[in-house]
Amino acid sequence: MQYCRDLCAKRQRCSFIGKMMYRSRVGMMRTMQESISKNSPQDFVALTVAIKAWGRELGFQDIRIADAAADMSQAEAGLLEWLNQGHHGQMDYMAKHGSRRTRPAELVPGTLRVISVRMNNTPPAAKDSWEVMQDGTRAFISRYALGRDYHKVLRTRLQKLADKIAVEVGPFNYRVFTDSAPVMEVEWAQKSGLGWRGKHTLLLSREAGSMFFLGEVYTDLPLPVDRAVGDYCGSCSKCIAICPTQAIIAPYRLDARRCISYLTIEHKGSIPETLRPLIGNRVYGCDDCQLICPWNKFAAITGEDDFAVRNGLDDVSLVELFGWSKEQFDTTLAGSPIRRIGHEQWLRNLAVGLGNAPSSAAVTGALQARRDDASALVREHVQWALQQHGRRCDSPGNL
Ligand code: B12
Ligand code: SF4
């Protein structure tokens, strides 16, 4: 309470000049007396219009606002159930932070609103995903990861948005997030009306499908809130049916331990053998449940140069990537999200891909060359991969 009073007093003092600039920019005609009466609902309506316009200028395709005190009891129950079932696997960070994940004011005291944004991530001129996945000699890398790491891109833009707001209203209490904080991003985006939750658990928008990143600004500004939109999935369940590992165990319920995105990015150590053949050539992330979704015919190509394909990663052979030294991995993938998994996990994933590739001298040669790799994890996956080729050569169909 004291905090809120201090904040209000501070705003009254600091933001008058900024407020005047803001008024002239949004073209509002007010008397001096009116402009001193701060924090009126009209002020916040105009500020919201301005925030949305700045957000678009900064490269976000949509910006919406939710009430931070909205009912999150269902989300809390869903999260707890998910954790109790162990569906988070090794992602211990999902179990930390308790109710701070669902209650913004417990994470950032004084938070009244959640501003959610989305930014398209489909890179221009990338090789068709299905074509890459159908060619077992190529490596499929999730389309969002072909360019620069999005965390930095989104956080920088969100900070710029917050800076713009501060110029107009004076210092205000806020924090920006994307992905890595205890924030239920899809849930907030859904509440704000950015879209609805698909059965694959991701946010879908009628204008953009699901191929975008989400980010948020938690703020103490009492901005007017937007309305949630309806659910447009209907009876479609293509995302559930196509999942190669059947990780979507029921609509809106994902067992991350089976999800290829989890297995190739978040999971440390050995990949369960039963799942390896189902992973195919997906070596970093997975897009199947999104690619099959009819709403993704509306997915727009990103305008961000940062997300453009780097180093030909959209269409590259497994053998070539498997030949990279640690130095090559570190240098070539500087700035890429892939670098975060490290060379050892990268080789582990590629070994699985090579185990699933059509048998050839190039494939078995590449695997043989890493048979004595310094990493026990890599050696174990190479061994498995070589066995797959041994098995395939022995099978009657190959005689
Ligand atoms: C952990 C995580 C993962 C995990 C788990 C995913 C998951 N669905 O939980 C893994 C590693 C598998 C993953 C994969 C991917 N992720 Co991810 N991930 C996250 C993260 C960090 C947290 C998500 C979360 O809170 N999960 C916890 C579970 C409980 O939440 P939930 O599945 O949404 O469950 C809700 C309901 O489904 C329901 N529920 C769940 N279980 C149950 C059980 C019962 C009984 C009931 C009643 C209800 C219920 O209640 C829950 C709460 O509302 C968010 C960023 C963030 N901070 O929010 C990004 C995020 C969701 N991921 C994102 C992306 C892009 C992906 C991938 C597409 C990446 C890729 N191409 O490989 C895949 C997609 C896989 C998929 N189908 O979800 C984007 C999604 C953007 C969008 N359009 O929605 C986010 C928002 C990151 C970002 N900032 O852009 N991710
Ligand atoms: S990302 Fe792939 S493995 Fe994970 S739920 Fe979607 S289709 Fe299944």
C-alpha cells in the first residue's frame, strides 16, 4: 500500500513534462487544468493506443493487455497436475517459484496489468519443412531456431517499449519477460485476447497461426484491458494425431518427456531408446504439431533480419553437422539458440538422426569416426546408431 502511494506521488512529480509530450503526440486537446488531473481513465485509454502503436513500430505484430488479477485458478490447477504427473521431466525450474508463476504481483509487487506481445518467427526463404523432414539425410532444425536467439531480440524490444512508456508517463514499475521467467505466457496471452490455446497447448491467432514468440511487460499502470477471444479449433485434432511421439496425451495436455522439443533441447543425458526411432531427423526442436495446424496457413514470414536463416541451417546434411568440431560449433552458432545446448548434446541429437538416416557409407563412416568420442553420452548414441544400420543391413528387406 505504502509502495503504491509512493509510486503515485513519484509519478505526479516526474511525469508532467512527459505527459504533455504524450498528449500532443496522440493529438489530444486538453485544457491545462485537465492535463494536471492525472491518471484519468481517458489518459490510460490514449496511453494504451500509443503503447500498441509503439509496439507495432518496434516489430511486434500484436499487443494486448490483461488484468494481472484475472482468475488463474484453472491455470494453477493445470500446472500443478502437470507437475504432479512428472510431465515436466528434468525441467526442475518449472516446479520452482510456486504461485509466483501464476500470480504476477507475487513476482513483481504492484503489478496491475500484463501487456502481452507476439512476434512472428517464420524465417524468409527457408527450405520447406516437410521436404527436409522427408529426406533422412538432412537435419531438421525447428524453424524458429534457424537465425538469432530470440530471447535477446524480444527482450531488447520490450525494454524499448518500456522506455517509450517511461518517457511519456515518467518512471513506472515494470519488468519485461520472454520465455525464461516464471510467467505463464500462453495463459496471459490468451487472457489478453492475443489468441486462444490450441490443443497442442500453444497460442493460436486467426491472423498468424502459432508461429510466433510471446513476450510480456508486467506493469503497475492501470491500462484498460482487452477481451479474450473465442476458441477456433473446433473438432480438429490434427496436432494430436501427427505428433511423432504421441506427446500430446490429451487435448491441452503435453507430456514434455515425450516431446521432441524437450528431448532435443531441454533433456540432459541419454534419450530413451524407445523414442529415438520416432525422432527421425529432428535434431533441434520440433514443429510438426504447428506445421499440420490449418491455422498456420496464416503464419506470416517474419520481417526481422535477426530471424533469417544463418549458415544454411534450413537445409544441411546430418553428416556435415556431425563432422563439426567443438570450435566450429561454438563459432558457427554464436548468437544462435542452438549454442545453448552445447556441442555434446548436439552430437547426441545428430547421432540419433544418423541412426534413423538411410544406410550409406557416408552415414556409417561419420558414425564410425565418432565411435571413440571423448563423451560417453555421444559414444552410447553412436553405438545405438550403428546398431540401427547393422540391423537394417541384416533385415530381409535389405538383402
Ligand atoms: C516449458 C516450455 C516448453 C516445454 C513444455 C511445453 C508445454 N506445453 O508445457 C517444451 C520443452 C516441451 C516446450 C516445447 C515447445 N515450446 Co515452449 N515453452 C515452455 C515455457 C517455458 C513454459 C510453458 C509452461 O508453462 N508449461 C507448463 C504447462 C503446465 O503449461 P501448459 O502446457 O500451457 O498447460 C496448461 C494447460 O494445457 C492445462 N493443462 C496442462 N496439463 C493439464 C492437466 C489437466 C488434468 C488439466 C485439467 C489441465 C492441464 O493447464 C496448464 C495451465 O494453463 C513457455 C514460456 C513461458 N514462460 O510460458 C515456452 C513456450 C510455451 N514455448 C514456445 C514454443 C515456440 C515451443 C515450441 C514450438 C518450440 C519448438 N518448435 O520446438 C515447442 C512446442 C511443443 C508444444 N506442443 O508445446 C512458445 C509458444 C508460442 C506460442 N505460439 O504459443 C513459448 C510461449 C515461449 C515464447 N516466449 O515464445 N516448451
Ligand atoms: S513439438 Fe513435436 S513432439 Fe512436441 S508435441 Fe509438437 S509434434 Fe509432438
